[in-house]
Amino acid sequence: MRTAEPTLSSSRRPAPSRSGRDGHLVAAIVGSSVAAFELGTAHEVFGLDRSEYASPWYRFRVISAYGSTVPVTEGDWSISTPWTLDDLDDVETVILPVWPGRAEPAPPELLDALRAVHARGGRLVSVCTGAFLLAQAGLLEGRRATTHWMYTSEFTKAYPDVDVDSDVLWVDAGDGIYTSAGTAAGIDLCLHIVRLDHGADVANKIARRMVVPPQRDGGQAQFVDAPLPPLPADDPIARTLDWVVAHLDEPMTVDDLAARAMLSPRSFARRFRSATGTTPVQWVLRQRVLHAQRLLETTDLPVDRLAERCGFGTATALRAHFRRVVGTTPTAYRRTFGADCQVVALHGDDRRHAG
């Protein structure tokens, strides 16, 4: 075993606290072969030094479940790593970037290791068919999860006790378990993890660095930054989206927005969902919550004034919507991600310091 490294607590559940200057330890586990894109995504987000945005940044390692040399799926090259399952004890977030041999039994020692990570409060994050491995370990039973749409029927037949949702990009099942759909959805989930640990502003900076949307809406309560879709500048929906973002402090209804787009409310709602993947009401709400996150991170505005700036009107309304979308109070979020704060765990509502 290598020397254990300091740890950082997860934002959703208690975990060992971090000490010293070392960052949160993330490990990607690969099997008999590895998907280059999915592994590369995990490395791009967690393995490159981004300490210019948040320090300490993550530490990253690739752990092989079978041997030191792992062939790339459908490629004529391979990767090598010195890390084995014996080096999983101090890992705080485990990424499963696709799992080959979905129907084949995984090594018992690997399944035991994943259960141990979960039991000690670590995070488990699957991309695409990585969900099959979590299910085989018994960690998805009774939980909501997703995987690549091509494998949904196979997954449902193999694991009928898992609530599979094939219509979403990723799922936060709670209790430190996250699953995502295929390929690019893994980017969205990795950015969500960064948002949990370092806040919306840092996650957005990483997304800009990667030249990807800050966050595609996964369809469930989350730290979100719904993207502006790449529509022509003269498209009525695009114009309306631009106007909304610039006027979040103003009252607005669907009828108001439809009139601004010069469309009937019904046509507007249909075209809006086609462009954004959600309803006008939900999109505006999440833009307001996102704006609140940014202001909490970068200003010391009191909550009632911040509520006005974001279009919620009252601090009570802001707290209610913020908790539903983000999972914590504005005050707790500011303590965690404010400009003068260090990254700490969010342990739900702190009623002694309610936002």
C-alpha cells in the first residue's frame, strides 16, 4: 500500500475531512479494456491542474482491476498504470468510465471495494455502462439510475429492482451515488461533481476551458446552469432567452415571453421545449437560481436584496426555490462557496444559520 493521502468530505454526505494542502482524491477504475473518451473526460476534469481556479485541486489516478496494461476498446493501443485495487482505500470519489463485459461477473474483490468506498462515505460515479458494475455490487437496488439508452432494456432485465430512467442525462440518486448516460453525458456529470465541491463559478470556468456548455439539464434537482442553445441570433426563442438572462429581476409570465417572441403561448411553449429541453417556467427558475448562486459566491448582498436581484421578490421565495434546486440554504451555500470561504461539506439545512 502507498501512504494514505488526506481526504475531503463529500458535499452530500459525511466523509473524512480534508487536511493539509492535498486535494480530493479521484480514481477512475478500468476493467479488461478501457473506453478512451470516457476515461479522457474524467482526466480532463479531475486530472489536469486547475488550481488557478480552486486550490487545492483534485488528485487523480487510474486504477486497473485486472492488470497494469489495459487495451483501449476497439483500438490498437493500450494504457498502463501502476495503481491496483489495493490503492483504493484512500480514494474519495470513484469514476467508472464504462464497464466492459456488462453481463459477466466482475471480480469479487472489486465489488467488495466499491461497497467499502460507499460504506465509508465516498462517492461513486458511473458513465454509460459503468452503471452495470454499480448494480452488480448491489448499490443501485431501489435507487433511480440511468445508463446509455442502447442498454436500458438489458439493464432493466438484469436488474429489475433498479428504477432506470432512460430519458435523462444523469441522475443524482443521493447518498453519494451518481450515474450518467453515454459519452458526453459524462462531461455533464463530472462538471456537476465540480459544482458540488467548488461552486458554480469554478465549474463554469472549467466548462469554458473545455469549450462545452456549463451544464446540460439532467432533468432532476441539481446544481444547474442550463445552457443557451446554439440558435441563430434572429431566432425568436434565442432572442427571448437573451432577454430573460438580462432581465431576471423583472416579473415575467409565459404569456409575456410568448408575446415578446411574437408567438402564441402554445407555439412558444412547444418551440421553447424543443430548443432547451424543458419548460419556460423551469428554465427561468433555474436561471434565477443560478444567478443567485453566482451572487452568493461573489457578493455580500443580504438575502432579501439578493432575492430581488434574482426575480424571486422575497427572501422566503428564494429560500424555497434555492433549497429545492440546490439542496441547501442560500446562507449555507455562501458559507461553502463564498469568496472568502474555504470548501467545506454541505450537510443539509443548518437551521441555526438559516438562509
